[in-house]
Amino acid sequence: KSLLSGKKISNPYSIIFFKKISSKNNKLLNVSIVTKRKIGNAVKRNKIKRRLRNIMNDALKNLSINLNYSYLFIAKKSLLEEKYEKIKETLFIELNKIK
């Protein structure tokens, strides 16, 4: 809940909340993914989580992500319907804005 009081970036696929948390280990990436039940059944929600997890793994390898922040992704329904590459490109741009 403390992440919700932090900064936020919104895009067509998700809302990203991020905030520095003092008790966090700065060598580990802390990411939480939330999918609402409104989006669909468990299979659809798990597909969204898998997509976001894969994108974050790629981002960790290819981008300089600030490990001082904790991140919270709230998924939108459009994440399920759009192509993976387009989602990845958009989220990479958004994650680059966070410094």
C-alpha cells in the first residue's frame, strides 16, 4: 500500500507505481504485478502476469533499471489483446523515464 502513495506513470497497458523504500535491499529488483478479476478468468490473468514478468526480465538485462525503487504494475485489459512486441516497446520507454 505504501507504493500507491509514490509516483505513477500510466500507459495504455498498465499503471506503474514506483517509490523508494528504505528497508529494501538495493541489489534486488522488487516488482509486484496486480491483475483485477474484471480482466478475465484465472487463465487470462496468469497470461498477463507471465507477459509482464518476461518483459521485466528483459528490461533488467537490457536497460539500466534503478534498483533503489520498488515497482507495482497494475495491468489493464488492453495488455491481453495487444501484441507482445508492442507492449514490450511501450513499457521499455516508460521504464527508461524512471531515473
